[in-house]
Amino acid sequence: MTIDHFKTLTLSEKLNEIKYHGNIVGPYDRSNEEGGAKVPGDIYEVHDFWVYLSEDEQTVIPSRRCPTIKVIDEGGDKK
């Protein structure tokens, strides 16, 4: 399954895909869109992309990059 196909699924279908094909990467606190408190949840690896799932299982956000991995450039600075 591609990330584009995953985006077209219903919430129930997305939760089933995470349940049966996802591997938990770890906890992740996502920034609130209004700049408020962070929203706790988990990151899952699903097929060839990652998915943020909030603790209340109402927010599902797929991403091509894993937000829990920090990239360090050749100068030693985090990106």
C-alpha cells in the first residue's frame, strides 16, 4: 500500500491497517496546530511510510519521513 492510498481510507480502515500491518516505533508528542499543548500519541511504521496516531485514536497523520529520527549533517548540526 502506498501513502497516497492510505490517505484515501476511512478512519476505521486506517486503524485496521495500523493494527495489522504497523510496527510501533515509539511515543511522540505532536505539536498542536493552534500552538497549544502538544498532543501525545505514537509513531508506527506502516509499509514504506510512518503514521502518527493520537492516544484517543482520532488523529491519524501519515508521513514519508519518520519524525522521531533526527538527521545530523556533516557539520554535526541537527536538522
